[in-house]
Amino acid sequence: ALRMVDENVNGFDPNIKNVDENELKEPTDKRMFVLAAAIKNNYSVEKLYELTKIDRWFLEKFKNIIDYYKTLTTFDTGTITLEILKKAKKIGFSDKQIAAAIKSTETAVRKLREEFQITPFVKQIDTVAAEWPAYTNYLYLTYNASTHDLDFPGEITMVLGSGVYRIGSSVEFDWCAVGCLRELRKQGKKTIMVNYNPETVST
């Protein structure tokens, strides 16, 4: 979610801001990064709850991310194992985040991941809560799976969406992408849209 809001942010990053308890008390757009820094500096969940009033359940989840970030920093490209890398992807770390933690490059991490055959699976969103089979074409990629929900036989034209954008600048980009899809379908081509905007299903 943090990467989606701002393309310059590398996820729940503990190195963007310094710990400041006054900033932890104020709900601003920067507080998440102060929180990450505080967790990295061994603030307890209870202490963070007192300062932020963020539900302890969420604080535990944030702590899991930073704890695993700390684990990653003990490895480099020569020592990181398939299991460690796979778990990082399942938790939600991007290749860029992993690269920062192990002092490598995004390209090197991607190459290593491909060598380990760690790739995401295509899953279908169940829009009917398992009451009957879902036939919607809303799909997502995840590392937390072992099989694809559907196959892509080939001869499909991929339309790349506009990707990350801020609140207030979305409809026009969605409209352009959908217009492109419609035109390709008029030409008899099968299409698939790949986008990075999890807050919308308009595309």
C-alpha cells in the first residue's frame, strides 16, 4: 500500500525517518516511517500502542515486517537461501526492498529469484464469497500460492496500465487503459490488463 501511494517510497522502510515520539503521537503521512524506525530501534508493541493508539494487532504485523527486514540484513547475494528469499516475497517485500536490505541491486535480486524459480502465481478474486464458482476476470499476483487459478495459452495482447498514482488522478488514466482494451477487442484480439492500482477494479 505504501509503494502504491508513492512510487518513491520503498515500502515500510525503517530508514526514511528518525525516531521521534512526538511524531508517533500525531497521525500524519510520515508517521508510518517513524513507526518503522521505532520498531527497528526495539520499541515494544505496548510502548508503541501507548504512543500511537494503533491497534496492537496491526502493530504486531508491522513488527513482523521489520523483524524480517532485520533478518534479511544479515545476508548478501552469496548467502541468501531459497527459503529466506521466498519468505520475503510471501511477506510482501519487493525485489528493490530486498536489494536494499542485502546491499545488492534490484536486478541482481530478480536474477537470483528467477534462478530459484520464485515467481508469483495468478489467482482469481472470489467476488461471491465461495457461494458458487466465481467467473469474474479480476485477477491478482501472489507468492502465497502453489498453483495458478487459470492458464494463459498465448496469443494474448497485454495492455500495461498507468500503475501507481495518487488519489485524485486516476479516472483519466483508467479511461485511457479501458479505451485501449476496447479497441483491441474490436480488432478481435484477446487482451489482458496488467496494472498496479489495488484500490480500484475499474480496469
